[in-house]
Amino acid sequence: MIPRHQKFLFSILLLASLVMGVALWQLRDRAHQRLIAGQDSAPTSAPEVAPAEQATLVVANDADSSLLTQVHSLPLPDDPGARARAVLGKLLDLYAAADATHKVAGGGSSVTQVFLLPAQEIGASAKPKSGDSRSGNSKPSEAAASQNTQTGPQLAVVNLTGSFAASHPSGIQTETLTILSICATLHANLPRVTQVRFLVDGQQRATLAGHADLTRTYLAADAVPSEGTHP
Amino acid sequence: MPVRLAIRPFFAACNQTLRGGALALACVAFAAAGQPASAQPAPPPPSGPPARFVVVLDAAHGGDDSGGRLNSGQLEKVFTLAMTVRLRSLLSARGIQVVTTRDSDAAVEPNRRAEIANHAAAQACLSLHASESGSGIHLFASSLAPAQSARFPAWKTAQATFVTRSLALEGVLNSALLHAGMGVTLGRTTLAAVDSMTCPAVAVEIAPERGSNQAVTTELDDPDYQARVAGALAAALLEWRTEAHQP
């Protein structure tokens, strides 16, 4: 004979098992619905790709130490900074190719960012003129500065990866050609870029690979070759 | 950014003298009169040209900075030092006073190299480099735009007042190297040490000789090639001395 309290306990356990079974079934259904909902929100169309445009690349050649202009078709974003990065990425992809005329490892991913800032005339004093501090002259000055930001010359700050600098061949000629081709390519595709500075992993670095000075500001227009000229 | 000034060699020599104390008054008197002076006036060599002619040889890299690695496994710092020693011997044998920025495997900062060159009041400064890229000899003058002579030029662009003379020296070196049958590439570059030198300065980068198919025909470690390069550079500097002493 089964005692009464055991029957009662068995009934409670059976009831709890049934309740837990139902709850588990419902939780499973909910998880399934969430999964289906997530699949519905997944993109079903490819992201928009920037239209291909003609980009001018100034390519270095170690054999005769020259810079040659080449035109390539590649997708270019509208944003000037992204555009500059895309162009330099293509240039460094050419240098990483097996048949490159100027062999540098790393490729397009070696350019981390390109920042475009309003350029200051080299040698110009950063000190404001005496009249600018007065309230009456501040608004025209700000308007001029704003206009200068939109249409004036720009300084491009090119942030390279440390691995690119570490793997760059050492030598005056090869380092100079890399720097000049980057400057000239930027100026050819973004004519407002008149000055270029370089960072490596976000930090200033003395030289690219032991020779070419990376602490100075390069004038982009000086790097543009006339036609296959030597730097 | 700290601004350093390229003190003229004369005033630098005065600084050394003033530290010594003994000749301070004489040095100040010379400075007031605007006449050249040197810390240790040396008598002119009896058979050489009357004026003092000094060449600075800068063996690039050194110490922790080994520069590039050449195909033979040799480091660029070792190669440049060996070439400096070879060239110094040739120049000294011809009565040219030579000042070197380093005589051993020591680390020398670019600013220190420029200081040594500027204190020497040299008529020619050569910075010797080596590379496996390219072909023949690469001659580089500073890419700074020529500027008017200034009493206290900015340290980082002190070479600007000498760029025209540096390009002339580059031309003389080019002629001598071509005459010796070597391929030469001329260019402009930015080297921190050269840009701070107050003398006609050229960076000489020695690369292997290559044939028309870009295959290496003469390696950098070829003693004959090194001798030919050193001989041509010495001949160029003798020519430069002759030009410098012409009225």
C-alpha cells in the first residue's frame, strides 16, 4: 500500500514535469521565431559599390629612377578622404605585385587612413593678426576661414602601417620614390592637396626605412613629374 | 617644435675657444672685425693650394642603426664605413684635409653629423650610402628650395642657402663618375643630416651595376667596383678643389 503523502508528492512532481515541458516547448518556439526574424532582416541585396572612375596614379620605376603617370579605372567613393585612401591603396597594390617596377610589400591595406585638413602656408605665422582679435573683425575672418576650408588648399596626412615601413626596402632612391609617388598621386586626383605629411601607426617617425625624412611636410606639387622625369 | 640655429663654423669655433678661456678676447676681436678664424690655425701645406680645403665624409648609419642589408649579407653601415676609409686615404694622399663623422661602428645622430660638418667649415660634404635597389651611383642633393644666405638660418633647412653649390658639386661628381664608366642617376631628396649642413653637400648612394635586363653585373662587395667608385669620387673632389680656388 502506497502511503498517501507519497501519492501526493508524486502528483506534484508529475504536474511540475508537465508544466516545465510546456514552458520548454514555448521557449523553443520563441527562439525559433527570433531566428526566423533575424534571417528576414539580413540584407538580400548587395551593398552599393562606388562607380568606377578614372584615377591617375604616379608610379615609380626603380630601373631608371623615374615617375610615370598611369590611368586606372577603379571604384572611387565620394568622400575625399576615402577617395584618397582608395587611390593610394591601388598604388600600393601595384607596388606589391610580382612584376612591379618598384617593389614594396604590403599592398593597399598599408594605408590605414588619409586625413584631409586645411593647409597652412609653410613658413606663415600661426599668430593671428592684431585686428582679428577684435569682435568687429571676427565674423568676416571666420567666414573667410570657412570658405578656405571648403575650397582652399589641403594638407593630407597619410597614416601608414608599421609593417609597411618595416618591410620597405632601405635606400635613398627607393624611399624617395615611394614618398614622391604618393604625394604626386594624391595631388593628381585631389588637386586641392598641396601638402602631405606622413604618420606610421598614428605616430610621427623619423624616416621611412632609414633614409627619407618623414618629419617634414612635403609639397605635393613639387613631386608631380612633367613626363617620366627623375625626382 | 624647438628651433635650432645653424651657427656658422666661425662662431662655433669661437664657442670652443671661449670655453677654453685663453683666446677669448682674440676670438671676440676677430668676430668684431668679421674676419675668418679657426680654433687651431694650421700652416698651409707647402706644395698644396694656398687656401684651406676640407672635405667631410659622412659614413651613413652606425651603431644600432645598421641601415639596409646588402645581398652579400653585409650591413650598409659596414659598407659605408669601409668606403669612407678608402676615400679618406685617397684624398689625404692628395693633400686634402678630411673630416669624418664617424671612424667606428658608433651611433651618430643626424644632428650630430650636421654639427660635425658645420664645425669643419668644409668645401664639400659627402654622405655615403649603399642600397641594393636601382643601378650604379645615385647622387642626391637636398630638395630644399634655394634661399638667400642668412646670418642664422633655421637648423632643419640650413642647407637651403647651399643648394645651388650642392647642385654644382653634384654635377662635378656626375661628370667624374660618367668619365669612369659608371651609370649615374641624379635626384633630390630629404635627408635630415644633409638638410642641416652648411656646406655644398651631396648624398652618394652606391648600388650594384646592372645590365640592360636589370640583372646584376657587378655586386657591391666587388673590391674593383669599390675602388673605381672611390677613385672617381676622389677625382671629382680634386676637380672641385680646382674650381673652388679659381678666381
